[in-house]
Amino acid sequence: MKKRASNEPATPVVADVNPVLELAKKQLEQMIDLNPDIIMLIDNSGRIMRVNKAFMIFAGSSDYKSVLGHNVTEIFNVRRKSALEKLISGESKAHSIECEANITGGATKNLLFIAVTGEKKSDLKVVLVKDITEEKATGRRLEKKLKMQAVEELTGALMHSINQPLTVITVEAQLMGMAIQRDKIIPEEFQRSLADIAEKSLEIAATLQKAQSPVDYQTQQYSETVNIVDLTRTYRSSSFFDIECPEAIDITYEALAMHDATALRHAQMCGKVSALIAEAMGIDGEKAATIKRCGTLHDIGKICIPDIILQKPAALSAEEKKTMMKHPDLGSRLLQKLTGFEIEAKVALSHHEFFNGQGYPHGLRGADIPIEARIVAVADVFDAMANSRHYHTATPQAEVIEYIIKNADTQFDPLVVKAFKSTLDDIKRLYTGLLS
Ligand SMILES: [Fe+2]
């Protein structure tokens, strides 16, 4: 045996080190095998050199030879094949990609491929594959749940706080329109775009107005239990009212709503209250439908009243009152132009007549006033007093009812008031949204 020189380095004690390395290697292999995610060692051309047990479980095979040496894209039947090839070759800037893969049995899995590269391009790569099918499904469920919550909140917001922004939009758009008309200094193109904004704002305001009453919403189904308010369909719906009437009436009311934001809601409620009173009087069929239409259309003549009067937030002067009192005649003249709306035209003309002859425009008395107009007169006063308008705040419902009962035989037909009293429960349900 050669004797070692004193300055030679000591020979490592191989017999002591190898078992430690072997053990470490074994533990590392165990660790890799026990990892629930797939781990592959890939060479530069994308061939699989080593795989862990999770891979074999995923592949449903115990034969390593059927896997080793094959290309990754041969084993994983993924939809984004070229993206996976780029990730493995290092061409892709991304370090991971998500792919849908078809697996044995026809099922589809969502897989996340993560490439861990060495310092040199020639180094072997470690590719981890995570099955994220369940995570994705959970994410989708959560997303759907959050969207449903958002829709519910949005619907709630639309139902409860629509009046404020609506008023602001309407007023701003109208002010802008007035400013455009007055200010001729603005360049023509800018003026046109401002006019367009004003027009669009009014269009939005009109849309939102129609969505104020939940019963009038047009919705589309989002899921089994949640409907989304579809403002486009609501806006384009054939009629604001659940009555049959020509498109021209819708257009006229839309124009009126731009001048008086309360007009549409008032028209709808008058139609509905009139229908309830008519029903309580034993009126049904076509006559009842006509009375509902009369209630809805009675104020259409207000489209011809100037805004300065229509929107005045205070009591009208004697002169302004005179102008306002023209709306029955003007409305009647508009409705006369439509075939089949003769009764509606008469009601528009006489809905401000008093049973005792003290009303306007003709001072008709008792049975000379069409019965439809005597019904609409009660519905009109009930809704107008119980809700705030430009010129007055809302009167409590109980006081309005008292006023109507007190004025039976003077302002109102006592038989109509009797029917009104008998159907009060339904009218109250209508105003709380329990009846549509
Ligand atoms: Fe009126």
C-alpha cells in the first residue's frame, strides 16, 4: 500500500458519506413521489425524462416505459398545444399556463403547467402540473354568487333611490339644453355634442322613470332565482302602461315626462285606481278597460302647457291658472284625433268637472258628467294629493281619504265615493306594491 505524503489531502471517507447521500436522494425521491401535484423532468426537446407517482396516477398507468421518452404534448391532450410547447421550450415569456385537457374516459380537466427552468437553456426543466378543476369550479361558483349579490343590490338601489339621480339628470339635461339655445358663441361642433349629451341624458332619465315601478320592469333571467333589470328592453317596451293604446300616445307621454317627471307615474296610478273603483261599482269587460284607459290618459293635454307653469314650485298666479285650466280641452283635442278614443277624449275634457257644477271647463253637473270622468276625478285627486308634486308636498293618505269622503256630493259623485271606500284596502295594497 502506498504511503501518503504528509502534505497530501486526506482521501474522503467514501464509506461514511455514500449512505448519507443515498438516504438524502431516497428522501428527495420520496418527497417528489408523495407530492400530490404532477412533477416531470423534461429535456430540451420536450421529452419526459422522469415523472413522479402523481403523474402515473393521473395517467392511470403503472408502466413508466409507456411515458418516459414521450413528448409532453403526446401525453397531455391539451387544447392550447402550441402554448404548452412554447412554455416547455422556453419561447414563452410566461412561466405558467392554464390548459383544458381531455383525459381518459372523455372527462375534461383544468390543468396549470408551471415550468421551472435552470440557469442555462440546455438544462433540464422541471414541470409541475396542478389539477385546478375544482378550484376553477369553486371560483366560478363564487363569481356567480358575487354577481347575484351585486344584481340584488343594484336592483334594490334602483327601486329605492332612483328619484334623486333621476331628478338631477333631468334638471341638468334641461338646463344644458336651455344654455345651448341661448349661447350662440359656442362653436357649432361643440354645441352639437352638448346637444347630444342633453338628449341622451333625457333619454336615460325617461328610461329610469319607466323603471321606477318594479311592476313595469322588463327583466332578463340571470339565474334561476335572479332577474336582471333590462333597461334597454324596458325603454323599448311597446307601452308604458298595461293598456292597449297607439304608439303615438306612448311618444306623447314620453315627451310629457320630459317636462313633468311625475306625469308617467301619476298616469299609471290613476288608471289603476280608476279600474279598482270601476270594479267595485260592478263594471267589467270592455267598459272597465275603457275606464282604465281614461284614467291613464286624462292629463295628456299637459304636454301643451309651458314648462314655466308645469314645473313651477309654487302656487300659480291667476293668469297661469287660466293657462293650466286649458289642459282638459287640449288633451281632449289630441285624443279626438285617434279613432276609437271618443270616450277617453270626453273624460280628458271633463275630469275637472265637479258633481255640483262648480268645476271646469264647462261647469257640467251630476249625470251630465260622463260616469268614466266621475270615476277618474276621484282617482286623480287621490293620487295627486297623496304624492308630492312641483307645487305641493304629499298629504298623508288618511287625510286624502277624509277629504274625498267629505266632498262626496259636492266635488265628487257620492256613488263613486262609496265604491272608492269599499275598495280602499285594494287601493292601499296598490300603493304599497302588494297589488299591481
Ligand atoms: Fe288634470
